[in-house]
Amino acid sequence: MNIKSSQTLVSEALKTVKTISSEGALNLLNENKCNLIDIRDKTELQRLGRIENSYHISRGLLEFSIHPESGQVQQEKLDLNKEIVLFCAAGG
């Protein structure tokens, strides 16, 4: 069995996951080219406020919520044909 190190997993993920600036995210949102998903927890949202025109999906439920058969996708709240932009408490 070949178990990958955490560094290898992160390196592989960074080959497909892009990091963009907040301005880049805003441009994609304004051009209706992305789903802006705020993955902060509820206490952070209550303390710091919500991001306008974003979807809140806690990090622990993200993979379930963006699955093609999820209620969010089936009810057309999320469009999987658009980029998925994630916002976290660290600002990443």
C-alpha cells in the first residue's frame, strides 16, 4: 500500500485548485461566472457578517452540498457549470 504524505497531497491539490485574489473573486461574481461559497462556521458569520450574494456552506458539509445530486444543486441554487470560489475565515 502506498500512503501519500500530507505534503504530497497538498502539492497535488494545488495543481488543480487555484488561489485568486478577492478582486478576482468579485469580478467572477459580478460577471455571474461563479458560485461564491462562504465556508466559515456560524459563529464567525454571526460575529463578522455574511458576504453579499454568497452561499453559506460550512466546511464540514461542502462535499455533500456540491454533489450533483444534492438539494442545493437540484434546486438550482448552485450551478456546477460555473467556477466554485470558496471563502474562509483566513481570507483564502
